[in-house]
Amino acid sequence: MRSELYKIEGAGNDFVLGFGAWARRLESEPGLVRRLCDRRRGIGADGSLSLERVATDRVRLGYRNADGGEAVFCANGTRCAARAAVEFLGCDQKVIVETGWADIPAEVDGSRVSLELPPSTAGPQCPQIAALEGASGLRLMAVGVPHLVALTEGLENVDLAAIALTLRHHEALGPEGANVNLYEVAADDSVKVRSYERGVEGETLSCGSGLVAVALIVMADRKTRDIELVPLSGDRMVVEALGEPPLCATRFTGPTRFVARIDPSDDLLRGL
């Protein structure tokens, strides 16, 4: 098994990805993940991906957030892992990615990767949270991990950090809280989304499972079966309902990009 470390991103959600010995280290050393993901003193990333080939049509994926904590699912990370499985591990273009949430079928078409996601594990629910300026119609929905979704106006100018700090750990969301996703519908009927992610504890350029959560709620409200979403990165993502929204399976499609092969210094690995 080759042992290499790469940086890869999906719609602006960026990751350090490892195979072989690097995958085992990323899976077992949260301190290493924190050092590599540090944006000032490390490589910089939203999280790490540990990838292991099981068969030509199956890989196993481990995911950690930038703070070193494990998470059961990351949609953009899963899309990135599927592309890496095809290009570096010799897997089929249609490959199953084993995640902590579920076994996810993926299809790789060059740089574009689609996932078929199972129905939401919970939601949409209306948590008992007082109305906030800049966030209305709050709904909680799980797509592998929990997402608090809210409609807003003037999305570009909203103070997401201030809103998220009020909502992220709200007692109504349980002890682990939730990701926070604000959206507005654009004039062309696409949906713009900004996301504040757990484990990163800040705004990211894209949150794949958050986009799917928003899409399911908007499709249910607007009685449609497909929708185009635009995260902060500006990439255009597509979510298609494979049933009746919001409690249905989905197909989630968008771009991935390899950024660089990484050869970390001894100083970085020691954590200086």
C-alpha cells in the first residue's frame, strides 16, 4: 500500500488526505490532525481524510475535523475520498465509500463526483429557540450530522459568526450542538448558503451535508425535486431528490480538486 499525503478540496471544503501509513496516523493521532489543519502554522484544512482500499469497488473512510475530533460523516470529504480512490487506489468509477454514518455509493466523472445519500436520520424539527434577527424559520435536520437551517435576507452581509455563536451550542440542540446553515433563494432560483461548522468552529467555504439539509427543506417548501446551491466558494452544486422531500434519499453532485502532494517537515510533525 502506497503511503502518501495530499491536500484536496471539494467546493472549497479542504482536507488533508492520507493513504497507507499516513491514513493510520491521521486516524489515530488527533494532535497530528490539529497541527496539519492549522491555517497559520500547518498546511491548513477543514479536516482530515483517512482512506483505505477494501476492494476495487469499496473503500473505508475515516474523518476528523480540524480540531482533531472524529465525525461520522462529511459529504464533501466523501466526494473527495471517492475521487482519490479512483485516481490513486485503482478503484472503479462507481465505488462504495464506507463512512461512520452509512455505506455511500459514489460515482466519479473526472473532477465531478456524485453521492447517493440515504434519507435524513432526523428531521426536519422545529427546535424551541427564540427568533433571532437575520435567521428565521429555524429547522433542525440531520444528514449524517445535525444541521440547523435558517432562512435569511441579504446573506452576503449577515454576521454569520454572531448568529452561529448564539445557535451553535443552544441547549435545544443537545450537548453536541449543530452546524449552522443560513440560506436565501436567488433571483435565478438557485439557493445561496453560508455555513458555520462544528469542529472547525468557524465559517467554511462549503459544507456538503449542510447543503443537502438546506436543499431538502427548500425542495419540500417549493415542491420541486432538484435544486442548484451556491456555497461561499461560488461553486455550483446540485442536489436531486430520489423520492419525496424532505425525508428521502438524495443525489449530491459537485466538483473536487487536488491541490498538492504534501511532504511535511520534521518541525511540523513534532508540533513545534
